[in-house]
Amino acid sequence: MYIGESSPPRWRGALVQMVNICVAGGTMAASIVNGIFSYYPWGWRAMLGLASIPGIIQFIGFWFLPESPRWLVKHGRIEKAKETLKRLVGEAETEREFDEIVKVEKMQQRIRQEMNGASVISRVFSTPPVLRAAIVGCGIQIINQLAGINVIVPYSAMIMRMSGIQSDQAVMWMVVAVSGLFVVGQLITLCTVGRFGRRKIFLSHLAVVILALIFLAISFYLMSISAPPVTYHNMLAGSCGQINQCTSCILEEHCGFCYIQQNDSFVPGSGSCLPLDVNDVQHSTIGRCSKQNITDNIVWAYDFCPNPYGIMALVGMMVYILPFAAGVGPIIWIITPELYPTWARGFGTSSATAVGWITNLLISLTFLSLTQAITRYGTFLVYAGCTVFGWIFIYYLVPETKDKHLEEVEKLFEEPFSTCCGKPLGGIYQKLDNSDEDEILPVSDEDD
């Protein structure tokens, strides 16, 4: 939101995207550090300790950030606003940008006067264009989560194990590769967002994400029908010993699949379902995969089934992540703060973000239940179907905000797209033709 308010239209998309690049780069750096420390038993303590250093640097840096020019104009600090604009856009652009900000601030002051000091929330609901923008902002955040990114990324370690990567250290370094894909995707967005616009990138990349979700569903279906059976039943394994198939075994949170491996391949007829040791998830409590009995040729698979189609899931995950990182993920954070006028930007951006995280919580809470009720491949088909509806939502309702002033974006929502949003309020959106362009109206802090 701060970058959106402080940057001119031609730079805004790239500057907002730089935040996403830094986040992805930081995640990749953290993954590399985690990979290095994974070889040491005390490594997790070092991982947690080092994570505090970037936070300290950021905290210090915040003290040197200037307030945005729009905020300064709103609070009557005109000279400070001009000084900040010179630092941000250069002296040649300062006057033009300043005049635009002042013009809009006068309009916002007039709106505040006509609304008689109403709260920001009530003003949003009584201002049809802003209400429509809020609906779109919340909608794209929901779409982002329904695409399943916060399920697939945590699921990535299991997918890697299914593809044949069994060493914990090897999985950690594969996570570095996944983080690298995010960085590459963010760099692609940085190079394309100003050239092709938000809508085209969003729609095209979301279409690839839909295809990748369908491919993942097919992969999980093939893995399901070819999963090895449980042929060796341990009478002491309790409910785990009653299970007859690997997929059913690993879906039970207290069970895992134990089998013999020869030449990196599953030995037919060697599978058993055993209870998981909650204090040491790398072993079962009894049987061949217990800490006392396990040998080099015995594999304890508490979260995956040995399967020749695992590589398909790994490919599908990579195909999913790149377009998501190159378009869907970053674009919503570029578009969201661009949708609202200055007076509603804080509320609009925060409410859309809150809706996104609430949706993420619901997806996370229901994921395991969905996989048990409709299988893993059925779950990813549901996500693909939801994302198709999301694509339609974006196609019809999300406008192009490329190269537009934040104040111009509001006009894009003046035409109603739903009867629930009412009709434009006469008078509030009229041009201030009779007002003095150089006069700054008295400023009120009632909205802070």
C-alpha cells in the first residue's frame, strides 16, 4: 500500500513487484541456510536465531522511510509533500504529480463533507464504485487461495518423496529449487507487468495453473490405482494392521507404510501398515520399521507410497509453481492497492488481505478432510474447478490498471456490475469544475 501511494503509475507495478522478488529471494536464501544446517543436530536452533537478523534490519530501515505524498497533502503538510515528491519522481514530474494529488484530495474532502463525518466502512458501503472495487479486491484474494498454493507448497516434500527422493537432506535442497522457481517467476513478472498489463498476465498464467491442477489430479489418480497393497499384516499394529492398501494407510495420521526396497524399487509383497511413533516420525513403534529393527533396505514411508507415477506429480508441481509465481501470486498484490481511492485504500487493502488469509485458513482446515472424503485427486479437481470460476470472475470484473493514476482507477468501477452495488451517487463524483485548482481545502484528521 505504501509503495502504491508513493510511486508514479509507470513505476508502480515494477516497484510493488520488487517486494515480491525480495520475499521470494529471502525465502530461497532461508531454504539454502536450512539445507546447510540440516546436516547438524543443532541446526534448527541456528535457523531460528538467524531469522531474527532480517527483522532487525527492517525495523531500523522503517525509521528512515518518509510519509507518502498523498498522506502529507491530506494532513496539510504541503511543502513536505513537494519535497518528498522531488525525491521520489524528480523535479520535472513534481508539479504534475502534486497537482493531481491536490485535485483528488479536494474531491475526497468534498466527499467527506457530503458524508457528514461517516466512518470509512459506512462510506465504502454507500459509495458504489468503491464497494465494487472492494468486492473485486476480496474476490481476487479468494481466487489466489482457491488455486491451492498454500496446500501444494507444504505438500511439496511429500510429492518429492513420491518421486523417489527419500533423503531428508535431498528434500531440503529440492525445496531450494522450488524457492528458485518462485524467484524466477517473480523476475518474469517484473519484466512483463509494465509491458503486457495486469489482466493479460493474470488470465494467461491462471489458465496454466488450471491445467497444472488437472495434471496433478491425473497424477494422483494414477498413483492411487497403482499404489501397492498391504500384504504383510502385523497382529500388534492395532487398527493400522487392518488396512489393506498403502494409500489408505498413509491417510491415517497415526499410521505409515513400511516396505522392502531393492535397487531403489519397491519389492512386491513386502508392504505393511504400522503405527507411527509420534516421538520419532522417522520410525514405527513396532515391526520392521521400528528404530530397533530398521535396516538399509527397509523404507518407512509415513507420508507417501512408492509409485512409478510419482515423477508425474513432481513435474506437475513445478509446472504449477512457475506460472503461479510469475503471474497469479504477485499480480494480486499489485492490483489490490491500485483498486481503491486514497481514503479507502487502507481499509480496502487490509480487508481484502484478511479475506485472503481467512480463505487460506479454511483451505488448510478442510484439505485433509477433503482428501479423505473425495481422495487427493478429487481434491485437486475441486481446486481446478474453483479456479475456473475464478478465471471467469477476473475476465468479466477485474479492470486493467496499467499506467493509470490511482485516482483514475475509481472511474473504472462507476458502471454497476451487480444490482447489489446500487447506483452511483449523484453529486459526489462530479468534477470540481467550479473549484479553484490551486486552493487546498481545510484538512480534517477525522478519518485517521
